[in-house]
Amino acid sequence: IPALTLASQRFEKHTVVMMGLGWMGLCLALSYLWGSGDTTAFVATVVALGIGLGALVALVPAMIADVTDLDLLQTGQTRTALFFSMLGLGQKSAVAVGVLVGPALPAWVGFEPSDSAHTVQSLESLKKIYAFSGLPFLAVSMLALAGYTLTRRRVRELRRDIIAAAHAGEDKLAAQGHERVD
């Protein structure tokens, strides 16, 4: 996380998340190179995957918070809980799809973990699934993030506008003879 914090101070949040997704894709693709007995290399790859995943875990909620600021200005409604519940629903849905598809894909190509011996073809198919099946999802995510417009500067402007709108609302209430209640 400290490396991600440093990266997010130098680059925009969405750029760091895109870098994390790209890193995850690279790690997954490189895992195809490991063969039987390459335990250390495989463990190192899984640990490296965690760095990319850390970008998602740490920065996506911060990006959602920025989106809620924009939504507040556009709609006048505070819907922060809605946005974060949708994030949670998306995460849970992704896990559910993974649990459904994760065992089904290897079985579809002939890999059965309970078999006492595995063919070279079934092991090769399993490696391909592990290394490459997630890449399209990572690529689509990166493309979606390419259109993210809430830069550091834009977020500062949003927050300034929110504060100004809040003060204008207080002034309007005061003009009507109402007091602010915290």
C-alpha cells in the first residue's frame, strides 16, 4: 500500500488503478511460463498479483467517493450509500461469477482435480485458463477507466462548489428566518 500511496500522489487515481490492472494482466500472462515444480516462481507471481489487486482495493473506493461528490452537485441528492452499496454488490457478483466459472472452465477443457493423474493436455489447458481467461476482463476495465474524468484538480473544484452550495443554502435559510441545526 505505501507504494500505491506514492504512485497515487504522482499520478491520478484512475491511472494508478489502470497500472494495477495492467500489472495484474502481466503477472497472469507470465504465470503461463511456469511449469511443474516452479513453486517459488509461481508464489512470487501470486504475491506480485497482490500489488495490482491492492490498487483496486485501496483506490476504487476513493474514486467512488469522488463520483459521489459529482453526483451531489448534479442531482442535489446525497447518494453515497447507494454508490458504495453498488460497489459492494459488484464485488460480490464478481466473486459469485468466479465461484461459478472457476471450476467450470477447467472441467470444460478436461481437467478434473480429483483425477489421480492428469494428461499433459489437461494441465496445459489449465495453465492457459489461469494465465489468460482474466485478461479480457482486465482490458475492458482499463478501457472503462480511460474515460474517468475526475482528476485531482476536478475533485478540488467539485468540493469547492459543494462548500459554496452549502453556504448558499445556509444563507437562503437564514434569509427565511431559519437557524442552522447541526
